[in-house]
Amino acid sequence: MTDQRSGLAGFDALSEDAAYRAVLGCCSSPGFARSLVAGRPYRSVDALLDTADEVLARLPESELDLALAGHPRIGERPRSTASAREQAGVAGAADAVRAALAEGNRAYEERFGHIYLVCASGKSGEELLALLTARLRNDPETERRIMRTELGKINRVRVHALLAEWS
């Protein structure tokens, strides 16, 4: 991984509004974005990432729902460059896999009441489908905990990408 200290300095130097919008591009929870911006300046990239994890752990369910709303379904048209990059493994998937993902997404949302969220970076369509199928067997409490963990992984990937923009 590249040294992102200059990216961190760039993030810390942004106006409050610009930093808020940048973080909101990583995670669409306004509470998450406000908290991360309020913690500036950060002494290190690890401190920023640790704060992101801590903020996510404390987010109320209503803010988690807002965070989920910022993500496309796995296999659907990405809403952002970040989503497209993260779901690149689905782009080349066979039609049968894409159809199974679409059906699995519907079943998941019916069972759990929110989209199937997974850190898709580096995973193929087949891997994402296998994870979806396995997670459909979870109870709602377990699945909500897994979803929060996956959101944390996505946030970390996106914060690193954000810092790389200023490195």
C-alpha cells in the first residue's frame, strides 16, 4: 500500500463542508460523516480508520439504514465509481450467476428487510453468490451484525481510496 500520509494531510486541510461531502461519498450515513469530520485532524491513517470503525460500531440502526441506501444491490448497475470498482468481479459473471444474484437479492431483502451488503472487492460473481446463499441461512440478528462488519470493510476500502486521491 502506498504511503497515504499526504492524503491524510489533504483530508485534514479540507473545509468542513468539503470533508463532509468526501466522507459521505464513502458512507452515506450523515452521522458517520459528521463524526469522522469532527475528529480531524488525525495523527495517522490508522487513527482515521480506527475512528471510522468506532463510529460505525456506535451508529444507530436508522443511520445504518441510510448507509445501506447508498449501496447498489450486488450485480446491479453501480451508482458510483467506487461501487463499479468494488463489484468488478460481477461484471464478467455468466448470465446464470447474474440471474441467481438477482433472485438471491430479492430473497435476502424479503427475509432481512435490507439489501445484501458484502465487501465485494476482489471477489468473483460466483463467490458473491456463494456468500449470499450462505448468509440467507442466518438469523436476522446474526445477519445484521455481519452486515455492519461488511460495511466497516467497505468503509475502510473507500477511505483508503479517498486518501489516495490526495496522495
